[in-house]
Amino acid sequence: MFRSNRKSDEAKARKSLNRALSIRSNKKDSPSTTSTRRGFSFASLRGTVQPELSKKLFKLIKSENHLIQSHETAGKERISIASQLSEWGEATNDDAISDISDKVGVLLAELGEQEDLYAHNLDDSRAVLKAIRNTEKSVQPSRDNKSKIADEIAKLRVKEPESTKLVILEQELVRAEAENLVAEAQLTNVTRQKMKEAYAAEFAATIERAEKQILLARHGRRLLNLLDDTPIIPGHVRTPFQHADQARQIINDAEEDLREWKSELEDVPSQANLDNNLMPSSTSQYQTTEGSVAGESVQHGGERAAEPEGSRVSSGTSVTTGPVAASYAPSEAGTSQVA
């Protein structure tokens, strides 16, 4: 399945709010909600045969792919619903409903784009886990070879304890154990490094999605405050909708907030300086104790990372979006408030 890079995703997200402030003007460009099924292939059949060591992670990665596809589908459905809402509002012949439903549709469509971006970020995290799975697959033969030689030695000692072949097998066992020792060290190095990297990326993507959803939802509530729901009696005509400029400004505010959004995450320190052979690049790494926060840091989820003192997410605090005291042009039009 084709997945574009992060920059193209963000460009597409900007486009969804830059559609002449209306979702109706871009109906022809809206993505299709129909999904394409993958055809059967021998490669997919071979992929189901996994060594014992990598079976569990193989299953996890496969389940993660199903999750990603679900988020992609949810994003497409959200965009489709946004378009349907706009079309319905236009058909009501109520200028207020028509304008507000169209602007709400723009925000809903952007929520759909953010869901799609989240799915792509999850796929990046999933790709990191594959490095662990591949290493597990490569270590399995080493384990099997060591066990096979040990079993042969045990059988031969019972049947022919004086056999000269025992010496040869014991020498092979020493070599196999040495090879396995290296393989096991490589596995634990990769496992710790890649697990940390994969889930640091996933949590960063989750925070980004949540903060942008909060941002868009707040602007959506501002839009609803422009809709006068005061009841009228039969025969009375509602006053014409007079808040089109305010509704347009709210969409502009939402676009501006998305453009200025920055990731402010606590660092996830990493000391995994591995060479191409997946072994430590320097013995100096052993001078630091396990659990130390010294070393390099893994950065994810945005254009820059703030210093820990300015972290948005920290122990005992909540996730916030933008300045607490951020102010916009008032959207209240003397109507009922959306609490």
C-alpha cells in the first residue's frame, strides 16, 4: 500500500483547509472511500512461515498493519461524512445552516486528514519493529545449531562413550556456542534500541494527533456559537445570516494554528551507539549504568523538540494545545453557548 512521506502528508493537510474556505469547492478532488483488496501471492504465503523465535513479533506486526488500515479507513470515512454534511446543509435552503455546515465540514475533513497522517506515522513505527523481527529470524538458526550439536553429543555419549567423534563434536559445540553468544548479544542490542525507538515514535504521533484534534474541535465549537438556535413561531422569518465573515475567520484561525503547531516533547534518551555488526561502537558505553539518562536523544513527532523545562507533556501535567490564554475574534453572536 502506497504511503507518502511526512512532508506530502502535511501539504495535503494544509490543502484541506485551503479550499476557498469551503468543502464544496473541492468535491471532485475528494478521495474515494472504496478500498482496494490485495491480491494473493506466494510471497504472502511464505510470510506466514516464521521461526519459533520471531512468531510472536510477526503476529504483533501483522496486527499493527490491520490497525493502520483501520485508521486509514476511518480518515476516509471522516472526509466522506464531511462532504455529506456540507451537501445536506446546502440542500436545507437555510443560509445559516448552509454556511456553518460547510465550515464544520472543512474542520471534519481536516480531522480525517490528521487520522490518515497518524496512520502513516504508525506505519513508520511498525517498520522499526521489523528490525527486531528480522534479527530474531537470523538468531534462530544459531540456537538450533547449538541445540542440535548438544543433542548429538548427548546421544553419542550414551551409545559410544569412547567414540573419537565426540572430540570433533565438542569442538563444533564450542564454535556454535561462541557464534550463538554473539548472535544473542546482537539480538538484545537491537531489541532494546528498536523497541525504544518504535514506541517513542508511536507515542509522539499519538500526542500530535490528540493535540491537533483538540485544536480543530475547539474551533468547531466556535463555529457552532455563530448559529442562532432561538425558536421562532409560525409565520416569522429568521433574520439573514450575518456572521459569514466570522465563520471564515475561524477557519483561517484553525489553519494558522495548524501551521504554527510545534511538537514539545520530553526527550527519550538513547545510548544505543551500534556499529554495522550490531555491537557497541565503543567500550566507553560500558562506563554508564543501565537506566542513565545520559547520551543521545530520540526526537519524534514534529519540526523541533523543546527543552525539558518547556515540555508540554510531563509527569503530573496534562496535554494542552497552544497557549492557555490564546484569544481569537469573538464568535459569540448573542446565541446560546456551547459549553
